[in-house]
Amino acid sequence: MISHHTTRKIKSDCPKSATKFALILKMLSVIYKMVQDNTYATKRDIYYSDTLLFGSQSVVDNIVNDISCMLKIPRRSLHILSTTKGCISGNLSYTEEDGTKVNCTCNATAVIVPSNVQGIRNVITDAKFILIVEKDATFQRLLDDDFCNKLSPCIMITGKGVPDLNTRLLVRKLWDTCHIPIFTLMDADPHGIEIMCIYKYGSVSMSFEAHHLTVPAIRWLGLLPSDIERLNIPKDALIPLTKRDQNKLASMQKRPYMACQPMWKKEMEIMAASKMKAEIQALMSLSSDYLSRVYLPNKLQFGGWI
């Protein structure tokens, strides 16, 4: 879990802080009105309510984070919702806060992660595990291959890259509710490992909410750097690590929580030594359906996770 915080001091009588202080007061007034009226808004709604005042979406995002951290309450308690980009599919049904019943039964179309995850109830599933998929393209391919029904009942979730708040909240809620294993399917590159760490340990920007956003039990299923050599993936399907990749990899290896993950460190050492990375799509060089027909079934059957 990310444990360090960045502290900023803002003074109302300091010229440099005056604008930021005024924007915080404005945001507090917006929040107060929503709480009084029992209404909700996304950060994007707030930005577009006065684009000239806020200037950019990032300004709104940072102020909301500051207020949430300052008051030590989750964003939901401020009546501010995150815009959802994540999708979910598989053996799962639930009821949303407004009474809408949602069935995520695996088919060609996934369900958008709800904007109010805390409000869902009556969660029903026979799933044996949850699979977090890094990229939407891989997620859609597994849907097309009917992966959720071919092996054993499961739930698939994708944050379409770096996960938004609601996707992380949903993963945590399902872990708390279902008590089933959670695996990740990421590219074998520093960016994929970083995304996996966000689900498992949290992010610096949301460190003050990490206790209800992270899932310490998450396991790395693939694509492992050691799988590249083990499966004899062709060289032309691999990508050389950039200097930025190498620096990121070295930085991640030094993180405190990696001391508790010797197998993860070993995989990163393999990647660093080879100076190569691979996307999940590299498995298609073996066969078009290798991921769903061979790779994942074997991994899940024989415990190929770390």
C-alpha cells in the first residue's frame, strides 16, 4: 500500500495561494449545496459548470482530491462521482442504488462499471475467480471467445489501461463480497506492472483512500516475462525496452512493497536482463486463440500465478 503523502500549505493572505484558496472555497460551496439537496455530480459536470473559473479539468481533479484528503473522507461522501470507463462481464448480477437490476452474463457486450459502486446490493455470483484484464482489446477478444463460460464461471473486469476510481472500488467490493481469487492479465512491460500495482497497492494520487481501493490478495497471472522464453514467443513479436522503460523498471524494483514480492522482483529482473517487453497480443504469434484456448486454461489449472 502507498503510505506517503504530499502536504501542501495554502494561506488565504498569501498572493501565490489566493487563487487556489478561492477555488477551494468555491468547490466547498458546490459540495455543500449538493449535500444539502442530496444530489450528485461528476468532476466533469463541475468543470463544465464554470469552465472560465476552473480553467481546466485537472484543476478540478486536484481540488477535489485535496478536499477529500483534507477532510479524510472518500470522494463519494462529497457527493462527487467519477466518470466511469471500466467494463465488467461474466457470472454476476446485482441491483443498483436506484433499484435497477443488472445482469453481467458474459456475451458480446460488456456492462459499464456503475458510477455508484457503494450503492450496489444483492450481489449474486457463482464465479470461481475474477480476472482483471489490462486492455480493452484483450477483454473484448476474451468476450468474443466466450472465455467466461468455456473454462469455469468467472468475472472479467477491465479498467481500459490505468483504472478509474469506480473500477478500483468495484474490484475491492467484489473481493470483500465474494471472497474468491483475483488474478491480473497484463502486458509484460513496466506499464502493465504499474497498473497491476495500482490495483494491489494503490496510487500516490489516491494514497489517502488506499485502504478501501486496494486488494492485497491480487495475483499476477500473466503475461509473465518468464513466459516469453518458456513459450518460445518469436523475437519479432517482442519490443525493445526504451530508456524510459528501463528507468521505470529500476524505480519499481526499489519500492518498499516489492521486498515482500520476491517472485515479482525476479520477473522484473528477467525483463531488465532481456531488455525486451511483450504485449499480450504477442501470444497470437503462436495461434490466434492461444490466449483463451491454451494459455489461460493452463495457467489457471496448474497454478501459474505469482
